[in-house]
Amino acid sequence: MAHLIKLTDYQTKETVLYNLDTVVSIELVKDSTVITTRWGRNQVKESLDYILKASHNNITQATTGDEN
């Protein structure tokens, strides 16, 4: 089961889904966050703390079966 979270692309401001299973690293760079995956790099608006909390919530929901 993929672990997906919604984030906002830094340049286009569009909402995108990220598969946390493909993430290699997540780094703070000035006023954005860079996510490096197996296939490339992307900048998002959300902070490291937000991404950490969202990923934790995603895992908690997956293990409890709560989809809301």
C-alpha cells in the first residue's frame, strides 16, 4: 500500500500527491522544502515539520484503517 500525502508544488502552486515510499531525502532550502525521490527532485511549499506530521498521520490512519 502506497503512503501518499498531499503537498503544494513550490513553482506551480498546484496540489500534488507524493508517495513517501519513493522518498530518498527531504531538506529545508531557504523558504521551501526539497524532496528527493528515486526519480528526481521537487520543491514544495510545506515545512519539514508539516511533512513529518502528515506522514505520521498517514501511517497512523493506514494501521488503524481510518480513512478520514
